[in-house]
Amino acid sequence: MKRTVFYISDGTGITAETIGHSVLTQFEGVEFTTTRLPFVDSMDKAREAADRVRHESEACGCRPIVVNTVVDPEMSRLIAESGALMLDVFAPFIAPLEQELGMKRQNRVGKAHGLVNFQEYESRINATNYALSHDDGIDPNFNEAEVILVGVSRSGKTPTCLYLALHFGIRAGNYPLTPDDLEKGVLPPKLLAQRQRLFALTIDPMRLRQVRESRKPGSRYATLDQCRYEVTEAEKLFKRERLPVLSTTHTSIEEIASKILQTLGIQRHLF
Amino acid sequence: MKRTVFYISDGTGITAETIGHSVLTQFEGVEFTTTRLPFVDSMDKAREAADRVRHESEACGCRPIVVNTVVDPEMSRLIAESGALMLDVFAPFIAPLEQELGMKRQNRVGKAHGLVNFQEYESRINATNYALSHDDGIDPNFNEAEVILVGVSRSGKTPTCLYLALHFGIRAGNYPLTPDDLEKGVLPPKLLAQRQRLFALTIDPMRLRQVRESRKPGSRYATLDQCRYEVTEAEKLFKRERLPVLSTTHTSIEEIASKILQTLGIQRHLF
């Protein structure tokens, strides 16, 4: 079975797409073709979007599905007139919340999706610059870091730091364990001084080999022996220092970032 | 008025938090205290979460609000027994979709939020490495780029490239316009050869001055005159080359990324 899905939003449509994807994957065997219609923030654009849905409906001879995060009820009504199955993300929440809080919601197109806020923007950019300048031990001064990730090369530190910065505005640095650290089995004193902000990442040696092999094919660095040695020594070290450890082997970047914040008790700085 | 909000999820809780934030900002004047309870993926954890909500309810003497993205109906039922106002993100979609598609949904905890998929993971990591190695003109070979951002220094190219990589798995490089490019008023031939993948970013000179000043205080680079000159020449160049242009001054990174994909007709590679 095939179905067409439209993600319609007055913002980027990323939220609509994420939610729609979560729900639709629960219907196995249906082949969904998806289209994102972002920035539908005027009556004209709502009409255009509805036309687009209507055309699709006629072309395929079946009823399209719309996942809608347009906040304005008038615009949503226009889109609903296309005849699609409307799955409205916000609508089901409004009446219960209005009743619970004893007030009407204020209707502000786009606002829900975050018009840019200079302070938030700056906090993201600063955190991103921080991650870039404190990546891979470039600058080993971690005084301003909120999180310092420790792990062997290619264990997932860099993308996690960048995700923490871009998503949550959190300054995260990372420190790759050196052969010297692994041999001595101790962390450098400058890191131990920041113990409460350290978080260790580990990875299955077989998986690490794959990752390193695709990066530096045929190198000693990518051999299973080398990967096994580094991971074993690193894990011993983490245990000795009682650092919180997470394996990135079966964990997505979102999950890694989320678990780090939970473990270290850090709140995200922005939305 | 104060209210406590819990974001409860069988995954990271990031989706619940994003949606909840969008809805709650529509109720001005209420002060919401929020807590994220991620990875609620067993009956035991659901019971724990419900207890936590119940305690909060007793402590504050008011009814907490729960934004719930736990997929499993049994676990959601347990959480609902806490007595909180339940705002369930997926539940309102299930019955209409089951009816429309003529089938029952398959219930899979965690799956909705994307257990890690090695191929997706690799595509994100490769795209992130690409962005890092093709940032700021480090490697001017853009043959493998899907998007090439062009703009003056500090116009928002780097965070946008990283966002495109981490979020969508898209390989984006960026090219900072040099004094030479601005003076001659032409783009280097290697860029023009990739014309259909070029996207230009611009920025208000006053805002640019702020950004550069906080980066390099007191430098000529950060003077309003210099910022004005560079932006004026860059915009002339973009116009002459008929590049798609977006101003980043009042645009969030999500919006910039989303508009680039829309303009260049690129679909996101992953969720």
C-alpha cells in the first residue's frame, strides 16, 4: 500500500516531520512518500498548501495524510479543506490546557517555532566555537567546559560535542586518550581537576575497527588488535577513576547527548 | 501562576520537550518549571515516573502537566494514573490512522525514536567529518558537496553546515569570500563549476559588527566600515551571479538549514 504524507508547518517543519516519522513507522508494510511544506505562515500560503495537497489527492486517487504543526486555527482550517486526513499536533493539547490553566492561549504564528533570539543564537554559536576549538585536545584548557568527553579516537566524542552545542547551547570539550595515558593508566592531572564534568565514551572494538578502517584503511590504527587493546585499557582506566561511561555502539547521538545531560544533571540552555 | 511540567519519553524526550515548549509558550504569564524523564521504556520505569509526578503533585499542591511520547499504551496508562494532566503526543493520531489505513499499528517501544541504525549513523558522522574538513575553505575541493555555502566571515556558514550534517546527514562545505574575491567581484572558477549547489548567506552589517567584535575585540575586521564594505560587495556579487541568498540576521539555524534544503530541492537523508 502506498500513501502520500505532507508535513505542513508555519516554521521549519522539522518537528512535524519527526513526530510524523515516529507515528508512521508503527505502520509496517505501508510505503509512505513524504513532502515537507515549511513556512506556511499566511492565509495565502495555507491556500497554496491546500491546493498542493488537493492536486496530489487527484493525481494518486487516494487520500493524502497531513501532519500539521501550523499554530493558527484559521490557516489549519484552510488546509483541512483539502480533504486530507488531518493529524494536528497542537490542536489536541489546546482545549485541555485552556481548561486546566483557566485562560485562552495566545495565538502567535511562528513564535511557537522560535523566532530567532539573539541571546540563544549567541549561546549556540559560542558553544559551537567552543566545541570546534576544544576538539581532539587542540586546546587542553577545559576551564570553561560544562562537559568534557573522554575516550579513544573515533569513539563518538566530536559529533556528540557538536550536537550538545548546536542543540542545547552547552560548551563541551573532548579529550582523546593518548598512548601514554593508556599505558600509564591514569588521566592527566588537568582533567582530574575537572572530575565532576568528565564523561567517558566507549565503543565495541569490532565496531571501532569498522569506523577506523573506513577512515584510515589498512592502518595499524584500524586493526582489531589495536582497537581491542585501546578499548580494554580505556575501560580499565574509566573504572579506576569511577567515571560515568556510556557505550556508543548502539546509541544514537541524540541518546548519547541526552544521557550525558541526565547523568551530569545539566539542563539544556535553549530550544 | 506556576505549573510543573514533565516531559516523559521512551527515548531521549527531545521531541516531547520541543512540542511541549511550542504549546506552552502560547500561555503567557504562566511560569512553567520543566523536568525531562527520558528512557522510560519498561513498566518499572513507567511506575517510577508516575511516582515522581505524584510526589511533585503532593509537594506543590497542584496538578502537574505531563507531555508524553511513550509509545506503549500500557506504560502510558500507568503514567496517567499519577493524576497529572496527560498530553499524549502520539495517542490522538493512532485511531484515525488505524481507520484510514485499515490496519492496527505495531507497538514497538523505542523504535519510534530510532534505535541506532549503523548506516544512518555513518551518514551523519561522514557528513560531520565532511563539514569539519571543508570548513572555512580548508579544503577547497567541493566535488562531493551537496551544498556549498558562500558568505563573508561570521555570516553563519559553519554552524549551518554542522547542523545540515548532524541533522540531515547532508555533506555541506563552506567558502568564505576573500578580500580578493570581493575586490574583483567574481567567484573562483572552482566554485562556479558547482553553481547549482551554491547558496549564499548574508547578514546585517550592524549585527555582523557585534558578532565579530565579540570574537576579535577592537580589530579592524570588526569595524562597522569593514563589515559594511564586505556585506555590500558580497551582496553585489551574489546578485550578479544570481545565487539564492538568505539573510541570517533574524533566522535561526534550523530555519536557515530548512530553507536551503527547500531552495536547492534536497531531501533530508535521515531522521
